[in-house]
Amino acid sequence: MIKKMKEFLISKYGINNKVLALYEHAINDVKDEFDILDDIREFNQAKVLNAFQEERISESHFTNSSGYGYGDIGRDSLDKVYARVFNCESALVRPHFVNGTHALGAALFGNLRPNDTMLSVCGEPYDTLHGIIGIDGTDGMGSLKEFGVDYKQLNLTAQNKPDFKSIEKALLSDESIKLVHIQRSTGYGWRKALTIEDIRKIINCAKQIRNDIICFVDNCYGEFIDTLEPTDVGADLIAGSLIKNIGGGIAPTGGYIAGKKEYVEKAAYRLTVPGIGGECGSTFGVVRSMYQGLFLAPHITIEALKGAIFCSRLMELAGFDVLPKFNDKRSDIIQAIKFNDKEKLIQFCKGIQAGSPVDSFVECEPWDMPGYTDQVIMAAGAFIQGSSIELSADAPIREPYIAYLQGGLTFDHAKIGILIALSRIIE
């Protein structure tokens, strides 16, 4: 770091010399990891470019439909571009999905029926799915459980890997299991994300027993981290959010579902209604942003991933437990930091907020956020509300007080925000 930059960080943000010394150490340690990421970015950029070219995308596709949205060529062609990117039969990309949870819910409700069973093979899923499944203790909201869909759960092994013996046993003993749910990302857990190879093995295990089983992957935070996606290794259905990786920090809202045509179509009937599906739905003039966000996504995702790797090494050097380690193979953009201290956790998140380009002057506080059982603190001074491909950090206020950092539209911004956050908790 040049002298002028150091002086600026000290004078404007109060970053002390100890933190700057840790920065110099960390940035030198992560150089080899960054070289690997650049190769992944280059491949995925070529893949996305080719998808645009194969579908002959032009200015005419940047539509602004209204009303029913019949014949919206921009919307329909974007579905085809996504299907090419994910190497699958079909995709449903819509601004009508309010978040990733909504897209996941549409996929689950669209493909599960009364007396079916959903099997989670990665332990307890992310908090916001609990209400969808019906395992949050509330009734009357129309969960899968209330519609007669059963739920079973298999935990990961002590090494946080899939328990293949238990998966085999469950599928052999219960013919009602129709869908295997695979959560790629860590959620609010202390484990590394499942790699594409892990996902491949789960799918192979399930399909060898029952070829008709639906293997559904929650792909949130995982797009463009690898040169392969879950659909490349046999996933029947995936879903995610456009204000995470694949929206490239440009898409203003929305989500996607992709996979086999039959399952995507059933999910579309749940997003709208049976008989309408994906044929309706005006796009309010956001299609151009969704295309441009997808085109930028391979680059933006790797910028965010570099921020996570840098954070891992910096916080480890500062004496905190981190997961993944800076040189671990990664499968999502999330970096977990264990503080074992409520106040340090809160101050770190407040530091990320202070390092944001938007709302840097406000302080985030723990609050009772819809869909979560614990209070949650969320630092997200973003151009798009709640966008976690932009630099953000959130944490449930529960022991052992783990913060989950993700995002960063540029690595340079991610570095600055992380340095400000560390300065809040280290003298």
C-alpha cells in the first residue's frame, strides 16, 4: 500500500498502524489464491458471453412491458440465456421473486404434493426456509407441512461432509421421499460450503437408488465460484437470488429457477397460477439491468470472493477463528468469523456499515427480522437494498457470535470496509 493511501486511511477512517501492518501481511499471503480466481473468472466470462451470442441478444430485447406482459421477448430470451449459462433445459428469471427464499419456496411448493416427503441432506436449512417447511413452530401460514408434505433431515458428518450411508438408508426405506434438498452455502452454520464435487456425489448417490428423485440445490451465493454449476453435475433444479452473485450488483431485484423443463414449469405455476405459469408477467423496465448484471456477474463475483479471502487471512492474523481459511477451496462468497463476544460481533458489523458507500452515517442494530428466530444484525449500506453481492455482513445474535461477511462490488472497496471493521475491535 502506497504511503499516500496509508495516510488517507489513518486520517479519514482512524485505521491504526497495527491494522495496517496486518493488512500488508495478509495481502501478500493471498496473492497465489487470487491467481486461481482470475482463471475461473475468465472461463465464466467466456461462458456468459457465448450464451448472449447464441441467443442473439440485441437492443430489442431490453423491453419495457406492462400489463399481462404477453410476448415479452426480453423476458423470454433472458430465460434462454440463463438456461445456456447453467447448461440445462429451462429457466425462469423474474423480478417478481422478492428474494431468494421466494424462489426456493416456489420451486418447493411447485414440485411437492400432499404425502410427499422433502429430505434435507445438509442438516437444518437456512433460517428463512423454516417457515416454508413448517419447522418453525408456527401454524396457519400455509407451510408445506400444512399442505401434507412431510420433512426429514439428515445432518452432515462430524467432518461436515454428506452422510452417504444415511442418505442411502433414508431413500431405500421411505418411498415417499420425492425431493432431496441440498444447501450449497453455509447459511448460519460453522462449515464450509459444499463443493461442486460434494454435490455431484450426493446426486449420484440419490440417483443410483431412485432415478426419479428430484435433486434440488439452493444455489444462493454459489454462482460463478467454480467453472461448473450444480446443473452441470446432475442437479434437476436450482434456485437463487438476483441480488446475490448472478445479478452482478446491477439487477435491482428478482430471483431465478433453472433446471429440467418439467420442474421449472411447475415452479412457474406456483409463482403465478396453474395455466399461466411463465407466460405472463410484465418486467417494469428492469430487463436491461438483469441482462447487464448477468454479464458482469463473473467479474463481480470474483471481486467479492477476493474480499472474502482477504478478510479470512486478515482476521486470522488478528487472532480470530475463521472459516473457510484463506487457502481453502471455496464454493460460496461467504466468510465466517467467530468472535465469541457479542460486543465485538456487533462492532464489526457496525464497522462494515461505516465503510459502506450508502448509509455510512447510520449504525445498524440487532432487530427482530422477519423469517429469523433470533435477533439479527445486518450491515448493508448498499445501492440495492439487501444486496449481498455488495459488501455486507450479518449475524444472528446467538453464541458463539459468528459474523457472516459477503460481497464487494470491487475488491478495493471490500478491503477498505474490512479494515474499518477490524479497527473497531482492535486497538
